Amino acid sequence: MCPGAGRGPAVLQPRQSHWIPACAGMTGCCAGILVHVSLPPFRTPVKHCRNCGATVVYRIPDDGDTRERAVCPECGTIHYENPLNVVGTVPWWGDKVLLCKRNIEPRWGKWTLPAGFMELGETAAQGAMRETDEEAGAKIELGALLAILSVPRVGQVHMYWLAKLLSDEFAPGTETIEARLFAEDEIPWDEIAFKTVYETLKCYFADRHAGRAGLVHTIDIT
Ligand SMILES: [Zn+2]
């Protein structure tokens, strides 16, 4: 049964893109019915004010905003919550790409491209190179941006760069069981950890087959 049942249908208002299907799009049972989700289900709500420590309340601020925010009733601080960036690479060596077998949850034991959350103080490209080093111990020369993938259901934007491998020897970190090169027909497509990675790999090989370069793929995963 849809967890959104009982919340009732609603009308999508301009600028209120946080109205989502009652089933969060997971089952498709609520196609066409939209409910107001004031708190993203994928992130722990803010409980206390970062400024003064008071318990916050979720409400639409009085400044013309249209979304509910965690507002401090004591000092008035508004806590904005926005999507996170995930950055990574498609490391290639001849006709093969490098995949990492995950040693962490979620999707332990599944294959992924080296990627992770961008850190404060680094550029997106620096983050992609750092993750490639941390997860695969791979020496790379960063190339062009290949894909930008929006995943609104979990509040994330993923960016993948092409990366030419400078060596086929790897030194995976603790988050990786194994780092290995795969030709297209060797890729364990049913064992890919995330749809973002699956779609990025499909873009990469489609470009190769078409003899295309320099195209940035923009993908929405809903
Ligand atoms: Zn406060």
C-alpha cells in the first residue's frame, strides 16, 4: 500500500517543485496524484538551531519564501537544506573502464564507478579526482565532463568526468573490495550499484560507438 495514501491529492503550485507523487515515485501507484512533502524522507530533519541550540519548527518563513524551512523560534535563523553533489570519474584504459566493487553499504558487493560526496573547500573536479584516488588508487588524467545526473528523490546531483588512466595498476582503499578493468561486454550490468552509474556507463559507450566526444549528457533520474 502506498505510504502516501490518506494524504490526499493536491495541486502542483508554481515554484513548489517539492510536491512529489504520494508514493515518491517508487511504485508508480500514485501517478498524477501529488502530495506536499515538507520534509525530504531521505535526510534527517534539522532538530536544533545551529546558531543558538533551540528546537526549530518547520514552517514557511515570513520573507516571501514558498517552502517550509527549519526556522528557529528563538533567534529567527532559517536553516536551508539543499541537494548534495556527488562527483566521480569514468576511468578508461584502451577499450576498458575501471569499476570498483563496493566494500560499504548501501549496495555492498555491487560494482560502481569511483565517486562520492563533494567536500567543502574543493572544486567539483578536484573532488572527482580525490574520490578516484581514494576508492581505486588509480592514477588519472582528468578529461571532459561526461554527465550530469539529477536525482531529486534523494536530493542529489551527480557529475562524472572522463578520466584517462595512466596505469593499469590500482591500489583500492578500504571502501573497495576490488578495482578492475572491464570491456563493454564484460561489464556486470545486473550488478551495477546505482542507476546513476548504469546510465553514465551507457552514455560513455554510446559516445564511443558514435565516435562522439565533448558531449555533456544531462539526465534526470526520477
Ligand atoms: Zn536559534
